[in-house]
Amino acid sequence: MALRIVIDVLIGIGLIFALAGTKGILKMPDTFSRMQASTCVSTMGVIGVALGALLYAIFIMGSAGTAIKIAVIALLIITINPIGSHAIAKGAYRAGIRPEKRMEIDDLREDLENE
């Protein structure tokens, strides 16, 4: 019974992060802020849901194969999500999209000027 409560809480935490990311996408002023909100929060949401799903797969279902698949999917999302977000942000910057507020340090502009 206590294990089921822990599983539900972890999945609920993942849901809260996912909802916060959705609200961030709708409320943020520019492309880069929206991407930050969606990437960071969705990654954190995956961690909560994946931990809950791992506990469920191991202790309630008793399926090691399912647990391994969940772990691999979670690790891929945790590593690929930030990399993909960085690539999209760099592409948007190269396409001429700039943040709404002026940046004090603009390392990407300096990198692009040196190419």
C-alpha cells in the first residue's frame, strides 16, 4: 500500500512538471524562453514519471524487461532533450531570431562571427 502511494506521488510530481512546462510555453515572451521552459520541465517530468514507472514495473508487475526499457527510455530523454534544445536554439539564433531582452553576454553571436 505504501509503495503504491510513493509510485502515485512520483507520477504526480512528473505531471506537475509537465503542466508547469505547458504553462511556461504559453506564458514566456520569446522563443528561447519557451524552449528553456519546455526542455527543462519536460526532462524533470520524465524523471518523476520514470521513477514511478520503474517502481511499478519492478515491485508490482515483477517485470525486469519492462523496467530496463523504462530506464533506457528515461536515460535517452534525459540526455537527448537538452542536446536537441541546444541545437534548435542555435538554429533559431542563426536564422535571425533574437531574445526579447538584450543579453549582457552573447557568446553565440561571438561564435558565429568567428566562423
